Amino acid sequence: MSAPKSSSTGHSSLISDESQQTHALATSSRRGFLQHNAMGIGSVALAWLLGQENLISKLKTLPKDRPAVDLKPKPTMLPAKARAMISLFQHGGPSHMDLTDPKPELTRFSGKDYNGDIHFSFVNEASKKLLGSPFRFQKHGQCGTELSELLPHTAEIVDDICLIRSMHTGANGHEVSIRYFHGGIPGVLGRPHLASWLVYGLGTESQDLPAYMVLSDPGGPPVDGVNNWSNGFMPPLFQGTVLRPSEPRILNLEPPAHLKGRLQQHTLAYLKGLNRRHLEQHPAEADLEARIASYELAARMQVSAREALDVSQETKATQELYGLNHDATREYGTRCLIARRLVERGVRFVQLFHSGQPWDNHSGIASSLPGICRKTDQPAAALVKDLKQRGLLDSTVVHWGGEIGRLPVTQEHGSPEKAGRDHNGQGFSIWMAGGGIKGGMTYGNTDEFGHKAVENIVTPNDYQATLMHLFGLDYQQLVYQHSGQQQIITNGREARIVHDILNG
């Protein structure tokens, strides 16, 4: 496992008798200790560790007079509603007209030619034949929001969610829109993730767990890989910490039996002193500072992480709520449950990803779309229900959605079992709940066929500005100095706080 990146503060309870190491520090070198101490970490091992992190040959430096960068809790700029966020990111582009945005006119004119302009990603398979949804829609909850039959569990929480039907990226590609959602600029690499900005501005309530955690899929990485949780131009301290997709989710949490207890505490205290002394001699080594903080956090996590990740502590009823008793929902449900346990323990931001892009239904949508819905629908709804019954939903934002939607016309038009939909970034849906978001409402609309957002359009920059506001941050005032310029999350792009979807 890559060692997690977090703050070096808040661990005095674990490391005792540190004062006893003062004389030894005066006479020992960091290298000498690592070569000879009883834990067996020699110079070769140290070189390997530093080499893995590119700290020997390539140190990223920051000005020596830079302000302190850490993850200690920080005051908000504005009154805050939210303290944590869980993002259930749905790579590939969920088909809104088959899930969340019913279009009777699309059904009525199914098979007819669409008269509007369409940008196709796969021109050789393009068609202008409208494709009505094969799935039935029905009103649910006191709010009467209409949802597809493929989302029976989401239907049970419609009074708690805000369904935004007017998302717009203006681009049909996956990577360009993913980077827009996460980093604030369409298609641009090297930008910090929204979560990195949040933990930069606010720190974290827990000093024993990473501030920003990523729960990956056992099938492999999502489209665009590690760029999905990048710290960009910020120090490595603000990068997402990726948990392994299966047990053990963190390797080497348990120290060898002969090193447990007081011996380990003394050794960690000694290492802390040596590392700090070394850092004082090289104050501008940003990667080294983050790595030291990472190793110290790893020591504190030996207790806190094991407990946080142990879903066996949950009641049978809670496990069944998330679908842990069914093959289709067990894996995703487990990750949703872990996400709740993490924010419950003070983690600022948790994001779940899928392997590849399972919502990218270019063909066979009638058979492929129900499968990914069966995997995700119950766990996602369970997360909202569980947070609500524990009194955590008011302070935790839950996000569900992908980077784009789908077109109203068919791709590979022919027999019904072959019909699919191409990419569409002009109009699509996401939903949000908790943390100051109004429940039981829909916001915005696409046109009569679901192609373009036409009312109350929301861009990823609007989404970012609104989330910052919920966390008590002014997105225009949260500034990071980089390459001689003051950077903000939207990079000066037009954005608005969508007050209509907020409580109070």
C-alpha cells in the first residue's frame, strides 16, 4: 500500500517518553540509527523507500518562507452546513432519460429522426433515430419525483435528495469532463481535486485517519486512473489515500509481535525526532515533509484504521440494509458502509470509483444498464438512509453522478437488443443529499428529448462553488500560490452558488 498522506500532528498519546531520546539525538545521526536499530531498517531499506517516492533524485521544493501546510482543523470563512462529503462517482455517463429524467416525447417519437444538431463521439455508428426508454417511470415520495423502475431503492429516498436534471459540461468526452468535475477546468491535467481544495482549506477532524480517502473497485482503476484523486500542484499531503479494494484494505497495519507495545513506541519517538531534525536542515523539501507525516500517520492508523474498516462490527440489519447479504450488492455495499464509518470518525472526504466506466452503454443498453443499477442502487440509497438515522446526513453531503449523460438517439440502431446511446455532455442528471442540500426537489430541465440542458443550467464549476459554500468556504477567496500566481479551484472561470438547492 502507498503510505497515506496526512498531518503529523495529534499523536502524542501514542508516542511516550519522547524526552528520554534527547541525549541520543544529540550524539546520533538519522542514517546511523536507521542502519543499526533493532527494527532492522537499514540503509538499503531506507534508500528503497525514498527511491519509491522519488525523494533521492527528485525533490520538489517550496520557498523556505512559505506558510505552514498541514491538516490541522481550520476555521471556516463562512457559516458551514457540511463537515464531510461522500462522492459516489459513476464513471461512464449514466443514461438520464432511462433513469432520472423521463421524456414522454422521446417515447412518442421513438424511431423517428431527430431534427436537431448532434455531436457524435462515434460517427461511424451514428444514427439520428430517436430511442425511447424501454423502462417505465413512476412518481415517488411526497415530492412526486419520477424515477425509472431500475432505481427502486433510490425511489425510497427521493424526499431526501435534490435531483439536478440540468448538468452541462459542454464536452462529450469522458476524461475532459471528469477533469472538469474534479479539477475545475475541462480536460486539464495537474489540477488539485475538489477534495484537495477542501482539506487544504479546512484540514481534518481526525488526526488518526487520512483526510481524503479513495475506495477503489476490485476490478481495477477507473478511467483516467490516478488523475481522479490527484493533488495537482498542491503538496502530496493533499492527495487521496487509496485503500486496497479487498481485505486487507491496508497492508502491514499489524506490527510483528516482538515489536509491539512500549518498544515500538520508543522507536517511533526516536524516529520522529530524527526525522524532524533532518527536516529542519532541509525545510523546503515538500515531498520529504509529506512522507514523514505519512509514516507518522501510518503508526497512528495501526489502531484507528483497523477499527474503522471492520464492518463486522455493524449489526446484521445494517449489513443487510447495504446489501451485504447479496452477491450483486455486497462489494459496492461494503464500500458504501466503510465510507459511512470513515466520515463518522472524522474523515473529510471519501470517494468511491468503479472499474473502467460501467455506465458507458454504447450498445445493449436494455440489458447492460439494469446490471450496474443492481450493483449500485441499494447501497447508494442505504448510505443516505443510514446517515439520516444516525443524525449524520445534516452534516454530510452525498453526491451520486457521472461526468456526462447519453444521447436521445440510438447507436448501432437495429434490433432492440443492440440499441445503445452515445456520449452527451450537453445535459444530464446527478443527485445530491445532506449537508445543507434541500431534499425532495428536482432542479433544472433538459429539452423535450433530453439532449440539452435548457433551464437552470448547472456546470461543474457551479457544483464546486456550491459545495465550497456548504463547507463554509468562499471559492474565490480560497487561494493557493503556484508558479507565481494565485490559483482558485475554478481558475477564474465563471461560476455561481446554486442557492435554490440549499436549505436556509
